[in-house]
Amino acid sequence: MSRVFSEQELVRRESLQKLVDLGINPYPADLFEVDAYSSSIKSSHDENSSDQKKVKVAGRLMSRRIMGKAAFAELQDSKGRIQLYFNRDEICPDEDKTMYNTVFKKLLDIGDFIGVEGYIFTTKVGEISVHVEKFTVLTKTLRPLPLPKTDNEGNVYDAFTDPEKRYRQRYVDLVVNPEVKEAFIKRTKLTNSMREFLNNSGYLEVETPILQPIYGGASARPFKTHHNTLDMPLYLRIANELYLKRLIVGGFDGVYEFSKDFRNEGMSRFHNPEFTQVELYVAYKDYNWMMDLVEEMVEKIAIDLHGKTEVQVGENLINFQRPWKRFTMYEAIEHFTGVDISKMDEATMAKTAKELGVDIDSSMGRGKLIDEIFGEKCEGKLIQPTFITDYPVEMSPLAKKHRTHEGLVERFEAICNGKEICNAFSELNDPIDQRERFEDQLKLAQRGDEEAMVLDEDFIRAIEYGMPPTAGLGIGIDRLSMIMTNSNSIQDVLFFPQMKAENKTTKEE
């Protein structure tokens, strides 16, 4: 069924046809060589200079004030906005005034792309502008932008603020709310800073499979697909850990990967089914060494993005300066609940969890119970960056048993602003112990735990060939980006977050 056009869309389509009738291609293929941007024009122009510096700029027409034979307009490019000045007799020095009287005044609309050639000058009221000598239509837009309107008292109406529309139509959001670009620019600077740190440390960036015959490396429910040629099921990876460890077995001393991972789980302002993390594995190191690396790297990221170690996140001023506070998991639970659960068996722990008001079910083993208690009673209270260390062995099937404390593993998570931002181990490299841990996970799966790990025979075979002592790390890029950009939702740091299907039965706007 064809879509019904609004009145404004019909007008734009009529203008499009009139441009074509005038012999103007509304979507030209010709190269327009931009040589200046709004920000550079404003920052470099010398108001006292008599030189009329020529520039070629391009972007969207965002406003227009026509005053007979002259007009002011505002052009928005990728760096900001710049005022344009049009004079009919300069645009059209001959008798034919079509380009100004018809094209500019009547057939161009707000949002259209144009390229202009002219020179920089300063208006009488002191605004740096471009005096247009020639302009070119670059793209005719067929939908009106949802631009906000301001009344005489400064009140703003019709702003493009609805979260669902903003996330679904990010391309519109970026145009009408250009300030949102800053979060994504900082996100890219964040990954660049991290990549610089890891490269300078001598570690190799690698790529591992996204489609995997066995999902592993985390406790999560996967997305499943089918490969027709091989006639076999495949899974979108939930983590890249087991493949990176295979590379350590193969002789690399340090490897890392920025990976897209996928988990078929719930969605919230902290969770998207498709997310990004960096995983790092370094041979001959342990989790104590890795804690120092995380502190150093994240402190560097904060300085690279903000020029200091302090970052404002909502009402909290978070300081990433080293060293960070450290708690064992049992210490944290006792600190925030007053209860020492370290010696409890599963039945007693389940009873304690209920007494603490933690929602549990019968499928949860001892490790999952501890995780639920910590998540409900402790995690949200950890605002400044804090390492939680020494987890119970039941919670960590891929971590090495603690060198001095029975029943624990050498694992840490970094918690900041009430949420985990990284997870790390002294990696388990004992193949016999690893098989037993996987088998324990299979028992949890039989009890109904949909997030239990599966047994990966090839990974066990790999470490049977020998994996050196190794420290491993995973950092959630989306979570860290939320903190470093003071964003309230993970959707604010993803260009195109996953959304429900649009309701096509309603009238399209």
C-alpha cells in the first residue's frame, strides 16, 4: 500500500519537479570541493583584515530570511552553523534572475543541501558570515525536518525529544539535535585512546569468528542461526574469550580484540542485545597485574577525553585517579548487608537471600545466589571506581582457583557508578579442572539455568596442548562510554540501538 504524503511533502515534490523542469539536477553527481567548514571559518577569520578570503562550503539550509533583493540564511555543516548572505544581483549579474527569484526564494526548502562559493566578511552586528557569489543545489529533501520553534518569550515548542523517535531515526536526531554528536565523538576518542594504550604496550589487535559452532566465554543465552551449506546450527558469539585464549596457546604473548557480541537477553537502559567490548589476554601475567593495567588505562582515557581524571556523571563526580578502592566480594556483601555469607551452604544462602529481599528461584546454584545478592545489595552503591575481587569458584567457570583461599577464584570486576565496566581473571589453564567446571555448568543447565556455559571440547583440547599462565580482561565499551559521556542510557551511546518493530498500522509521520 502506497504511503499518503503530507501537504508539505507534496509541496517539496512539486518543487523537485520544477527544478528538473528548469534543467537543474536536484541530485547532481558532480564533485563539489569543500575547502572550509563553519568552525574553521569562525576561528580563523581576522575581522581587521581587508582580504576577502574565498571559501567553498556545503551543508543543509537551516533557516532563511528574505528581504527583497537580499537574504540571510543559515547553513549547517558537519562542524556547526555559519550565516550566509545572498544578494540577488550578485548571484544573478545578468538579466536572468531565476537562480535567486525562483530557485533560492521558492524552490529551496529548509533541510536542502546546497554548496556555496563566496568570501568571508563580518556583518555590521559583528557576525562572521559568507557573502555568497554562487550557489549549487546538491540535494533536494522530500521530508520536512522536525525543527523546534521558539516564541517571542523564548519558549521552545515541537522539539525532537521523544526518545523512541530519536533512537529509531538517529539520522534526524543528529541533524536537529547536533549536540548529540559529542557523545559519539567521545566514544570514538575513547576507543582510540584504548587502542593506542594497548598498541603501545606491544599487544596485537586480532579478529576472531562472530559465527561460532559452540558459544562460550560467558554465561549468557545466545542467538541461534543455521548455515545452509554446512547444514549445521551456528551461534552469534556471546564473547570472544575462548578464541583469544587459543591464540595464547598458539604462541602470542598478548592479543586483544574490539568485538561485537550478542546476547539474547532482556533490554534496559544498561543492556542492548548487540554490544561492544574489548577483550585482552596477556601471557605470564595474573589478575593483580591486570588490575594495575585497568587503572592506568582508564585513567588515561579520562584524561584524553576530559583533560583530567574527574568526570561528572549525573549527580556524581567520579575520579579515575589511581589507585582505586578494592574489596573482596565477600567483604563487599558483608560491608553493605552486615551478613557474612562466606561459609554458608546453598540452602542457607538461599534462605539468607530471601531474608535480604533478593528475588531468587530454584534453578540458582550457590554461585548465582551470591551474584544476585551482590547485584541487588552492593553493586548500585559502588559509585567511585572499585575493584571487587576473589569470587566464589561457582561463579567463574573460566577463572583459576585462588592461590591461597579455598573455594575462591582469582577474578575481579571493576564497578563504577553502580555498574560493572570490566571483568578479568587469572585464566584457568588446567584442562582437567576446566573440564570439571564445564561439567558443573552442564548440571546447572539441567536444572533450568539458561545462561549456563556449554562444554567446548576443542577449547579443552587446545589448553591440553598447554596454555601459559595468562591474565584476561573484558571491558564493556558501551558502559564505559555512558560514564565518560555522562549518558543516562546505553541507547545514547549507540548510533542505532535495537528497537521494537515499528507499528505500521499507524499513520507514518
